[in-house]
Amino acid sequence: MIIINNQRLLNIDRAYEDENDPLHVYAKEYKNGLKELRRKYPEGTITFKPTKEEPTIDRYDGKGNEFRDVPEDPKPIAIPLRANVVNPSRGTEYWGVCQGAPYEVRNNVWDIGDKLSSKSKLVTGSLIVNLKTEPDLAFFMYFKSPLVTGGHWKIDDPKADVRAKGDEERAALSLRTAIWQTLGDEDTLKLVASAYGIDNVETKEADEIRFELRDTLDRNNKLKLSDPTYKGTEEFMEDLKITDYILLCAFIKHFLNLKAITWRPDGRYKIGDKTIAQVPADWVKRKFEWLCNYFTSPNNLEKLQSLMIDVVNEEYLDSIKEDKIFRWIAKVKDIQGFYNKKTDEVREMVYVDFGIHEPIVEESLTVNTEPPAKVKTNKTKGT
């Protein structure tokens, strides 16, 4: 099967590997979604069935015996294989899954088929989808089909329901532990919270930040049910390792709070009159996340270096309390020789790189071991 997204063929592997591919975000959503499904359904199959139970009737066996509330024989149902899906950040999107070969409507405009029969799947009773052989159909049904997302159909797996409840309890416990205990260091708490978009952490009490961070993750966990690109508890636990991505997001948020970087209604992020990024319309509601992803791309390293030159000053460097931030800046700016240096040395190298401190010139004394040159004299003979 093949996924169609907004009338385009979604080549999952190619788009996932290339961060500049216009379909990269959808390929990433697909990969994350399948990962979630495989975790939830380790048996490898998902059974979808109507939420409403089949109507019952009373029957007679012809011998005078009456059987009450006997379910009627299920009738075939045509399940649509395409849908207009409203994404919280990207707006309305067209998704479809092909049963056969995709249909090219016109040049590079694709659909799931040119016949009515190709646009739906006829099902009687329930639909069992194999995650290994039908991953595209599983992804579409679980995350995109309005029959499932709208509550008309459900997942028929009591064990999965119990596992899901257990997962929710474990995730909630892990989240509380992480926010209230693991993030006991206030500087680290502010760093992580900034990376998750919490405003003005420097002016807030630690517990106020924790409550806001908890609310943000609770909201993300709910949104993740329909859009796996949102970062919930699982991703948050990974981010506690303080990766380069977290340091980048906190860096950008710091200068957004200072309004050194500003957002304009026309979809642009600017420093003064200089445009540093144009946010696509379908990402405006998640513009901070998009900006972080934009600058974390290896292809935009020079733009990130330019951004640092524009905003970093002595006041900012003096405010840094985490040594790892200096090492991250040195890495981004490609400061030579910082890897094996001590923390104070790396800090000084960063100050020098931004022209805030003068470089230290080490004078070396050269010992001349050669014997002194002989002085030649002109001798004049007497007459």
C-alpha cells in the first residue's frame, strides 16, 4: 500500500532521511506513529470494529423454540480510505491509502485510485490489520480515519486497553518524578522548560515553572493521540539528558523572551529588520517548535552561526550558568581545539571568538644555541 498526502506520493524513507524534503514532517509523523502502534500492539495485529453493537432480534427455530436478543448478521460496510483531516498546527490535510497502484490525476498530482471501489474497503463485522504487512493501512485507520478518530469505530483489544491504562499511570508517575524530583536543580529546570516553550523562566519561581511544564506535557500527551509528532512524556524523559537540541531550543527561547528575536504576523521571525526564517503557514500554531527544528538542521548550520553572531553579547555570556552551554556554543561556532580544554578555558575561548575578550598571546623565548658569528676586520698593509 502507498500513502497519499495532500495529493502527493509519500515516499516514507526518502522523505524521512532528508530534513529539507517538503514531506519530511509527514514521514516523521508516520514513523513515530508506527513505532507507537508496534509498542501498543506487540502481537502485530489491530482489530477495528464498530463502536455500536449489532442490533438484536428474536428468532424462532421452526420448532416453537424462541431465542431472544440474537445479534443480526453483520452487514458489509464500505470503509473510506481517504479523509480530510484537521491537524491542530497544520490545518486541513488530505490523507489516503492505496489498495493498489496510485492514480496520477495530472502531472505530480496523485490520488488513491480512479474508481469508486478503490476509494473504500468493504468490511463485514470487523477489520483485522497486520502491522507487518499492512503498515500504511494501520497508520491511516488508527490516526487518520474519521471512523476511528470520530469514535464510530474502536479498537477491539481488551488487553491493549489495560496496557494503555497501565502505560498512562506509569507515564504520569514518571512525569511527576521527573518534574518534581529529577529536575531538582533550578538551572536545569529553567533550561528544559525554556526548550519546551515556557515563557520568561528567569523571572518565575521554580514551582510555578514546574506547574506550567506539567500542563504543557499533559496537553502534548493528549494531542499526541491524534498527531504523534507532538512531544509527550516519553520524549520529555529523553530530553532530560540535555541534548544539543534542548540547548538550541533554550537558546532561541531566551532571545525570544528578550525580544531580540521577534515574530511578525506575516509569518517571519526577525532580528530587527533582518528576516531569519519564514514559517510555513501550516506550522504557525507550532512556530517555536518549527524554528528550533529549522536551526537544528545540519543544512542550516551557517544560519545558526549567523544568528549567534547577531544576538550573543557579553551580558548573555555572563548570564550562562551551565558549562555545557559554552561547549555547545563552541561546537556550533566550530571553535578549534575546545574539545580537550577545561571548562574555564572553553568559556574564555567563546568570549574571544565573539570579540568580547582579547585573545591571549603567549610569548615564547627562543634560545640561540649557535656560536656568535666572527667579526671580519679589514687589515691595511703599511707602505
